[in-house]
Amino acid sequence: MPNRRRSWADLGPRLLSAAVLVALTASTLYIGGVVFAVVVGAIFALAYREWETMVTRAPLTPGGWVLIGFVALSGVVYPYLGPWGTTAVIAVAAVIAITMRGEAALWRVFGLVIYGAIIIAALAMRGDTIAGVWAGVYLGTVVWMTDSAAFFAGRQIGGEKLAPDISPSKTWSGAAGGLALGTGAGLVVWVLVTDSPWWIGLLLAATISVLGQLGDLSESAVKRHFRIKDSGDLIPGHGGLMDRLDSLTFGILLVLLVGALHAGFGSVAEGLLYW
């Protein structure tokens, strides 16, 4: 049996890339407003660029670049036109994608809808109050600690494969380690930033952690369908932006759902944190 302790050649690039991503996310999250909206739009436009090349199995076309531009624009318009403005931009992009036809049309539309929903969720969560910062810190801590613990536990402990037909490298030990650290770290943040009942923070953190791993597996399933290993090579040690953001997808949509149901769409962060 190969020694898993030797498989650390990519650790340095992973740590450096993670540090840069955390610094960028934290600073723009704190600034908020138009700056955060522009960065969110740009990040998910780059992620959609990877999606576009994946589902078309071809280099980018002028039509593909137009769709990427619309994804970026959908973030930029949010501070001025709100979620309906973002929805309208994504809807126009979806119509354009359909008119482009071909086998990739429905996959294009699916990607546009997913990224549009994530952009709306991220910007609604941030809002314009300090609660949006803490909600982002809570979500980011759970997701990234889950990812990190799953990576280290999976490599160090190994064992039974979690979903070998979807992602051969993932193990049950990694999933358990990710759940444990992600939930624990999220609970620490919850206790520090809010006086809401601890068990709510624990439940939400555990759910976000599980959803993060499901998001990772979902992206792996899509990549396997298109027979690619990494969505791109933009981030050293991690692959593409899709590979880095997949764990965020379902978690941030849960944050939007819980926060909006509890306190209204205009107070998503408060609805998530304060009970």
C-alpha cells in the first residue's frame, strides 16, 4: 500500500494560494459595497469561464466571452438595482446562451443560473451592515476548515473511499475530519460574534459543512461527466476557481434561505446570526 504521508508535494502552493484567497476575501468582505460586488462578479465570471470551456469542450468563442461579461455585470449591477437587476442580467445571458444552440446550450444556462444565484446570495448576505461581515466570516470559516481538514485527514489517514465512482481521492476519514473541524471552527466563530443559542450555530455549521462536501462531490460528478480532472489551472495547488468555490455553493444558498426566511431578504446576515 502506498504511503500517503509522502503525498505532500503540492502543499506549499496550496497554502500560499489559500493565504492570498483568504486575504482577498476578507478585505473585500470588510469593504463591502460596490467593491465587494465588483470582486464577486469578477470571481464568478472567471469561474463561469472555466464552466464555458468545460461544457463546450472547446476554446472560448466570442459568444462565450459575452456570457462571461454578463456574469461579471450581474454582480456590478446589484448595488444599484438589487437582486432583480442581477436576475435580469442573468436572464438576458440565458436567452443568449439558448440562441447559441448546440449541445452545450442547456449546460450553459444551468451554469448561468447557478452562478447568478450564488452572486445574489453572496451580495445579499453581505448587505450593508457589520453583520454581513460576521456572516461571511462564519460561512467562510466552516467551508474552508471543512476543506482543509478533509484534505489533510484524507491524505494522512486514508481508508474507505467516499464516492469512488465520482471522486476516487475522497475518503470517509476525510469527510469525517472535515465535518468535525468545520463544525467546531464554525461554533467557535458563532460563540465569539453572537449571543444566539450555541446549538443553532452548531446545527448550522454542521449543515454547511455537509453541504460543502456535497458541493465538492457535485462538481466532481460534473467534471467526470465531461472527463476532466481540474476545471482550470488558475490557482496553484488547487486547480481552477470552480475547484476552489464548489464547496461554497450549497452553503451560501443555505445562508440566503435561512437568513431570508428568518428576518427577510434585506436582513439575511441578521437572520442567520441573531435568534
